[in-house]
Amino acid sequence: MPSIWPPDDFYLDVSGVETNETGTHRRQRFQVWADGLAVYREAKSELPNCPIPIPLYSRVCAYRLDPASIRSLAQKLQRRRLYERDDIRADNPRFSGRHVIVSWRAQEQEGQTSSLIPTSNLDPVVNLINAFLPEGRRFDYPDLGGSEEEPELLRVPQPHESLQGALDYHLQLLAAHPEIEDLELHTFALAIAAGDYDEARRRLAVIETYSPSEVIGEVWPEAGWEPDFLELLRGMLR
């Protein structure tokens, strides 16, 4: 009998976040789809000279989990009770340090949780996810407990640092997954940083068709008026 894992709608999205005196900064992103596509990205900084902190994901690697590996990941996340969790809350502005946010979709349900939530007990989930990452890359936070797990994959590529390469791959990923709305924002930032203003205008034209509320929370939690957000992006092209 064929396995139900992963379900056709399976999606995992993990963010590594650092909060300090300058604000909240997205530093890592790991996304996995039901077909086994896995994308790991790193942002060491935000888009320069931008009045809002848009992460600049200039380090990227992509690889594909074989059927046994994607099945193992999806099923083990269920056993560690990730799919029972949907208890995200806004980042605590008094918190300083690293934390992890995990979003998931499976079997027509979805949820989001964070290591900031005292009752989340994300340690088993995060330790499992780390076993599917490139060597030397992992999600972490100060009170992460439990033991590191043995890598589940072999020959996983390391993320490569390249503005143009990252921009090119983001455009490919957008073509395959246009439903990931903040991906447009990240691609816009890479286009600006790479000096490709024609591409940045194309990305902004798409962003302007959205309600920015889906992406504002990532980079500008205190935004109270959506047109202000779009006007700041337009200002980067002047």
C-alpha cells in the first residue's frame, strides 16, 4: 500500500531569527515541499540603505530529498507532534537573542509556532530539521536542548555566496512557487543589491498587486499603514 507521507500539500518553512538593539533580523530560511525540493538560504545582512530591514538572502543552496527522505521527514515531524501546533505570537520586543519560527502545512491543515513560546517544546522538531541541513548549518537558540541528531542526508551542497546567483535562483523559485509572497520581496532586495533595477521594477509591480499585509509582518511589524510600506519600496528605485 502506498504511504500517505508526505501528503500532497506538505510544506515546511523554518526561519532563524535574531533580535537585538537594532531590531528583528531574519538570518536563515529553510523550506521543503512535498516533491522533495529543499531550499536553504542565509542573510548576513539586510538590503543596504533601505529604511526597512529586508533580509538579503545572498547565500543559497537547493537540493532534492529522495522519496524515502521526504517521507521520513514528514512522518517524523508528525511523531514529534509538530502538526498539532498553531500557537504563534508576535515577537516579544523585550526578547534579545536567537529564536526559531516553524510554519507547516499537511493534510489540509496548517500552523505556526515559535521557540519563544514557553510551552512549544520545539527542541525535538528543531534537532530533526537540523539533520536535513547542509553540514555546519543549523538552527539554534540559547535554550535548545537534546542531542544533535545524525545527518539524514549525504552530499548536501553548501550555500554559495553570490548576489547574481542568488537573484537568478530566486527568480526560478518564484516561477515554481508564486504563492510564497515574501519571496517577491526577497527577490526585489537581491535585484536592488545586484544593481538590476529593471528586475526590481518587475518585482515591485507584482508586490503592488498584493495586499502587503502578508509580508509587512516579516520586516516591519510596527507598520500601521500599508501604502507607507509600498512607498518605501518605490523610494529604493528613485
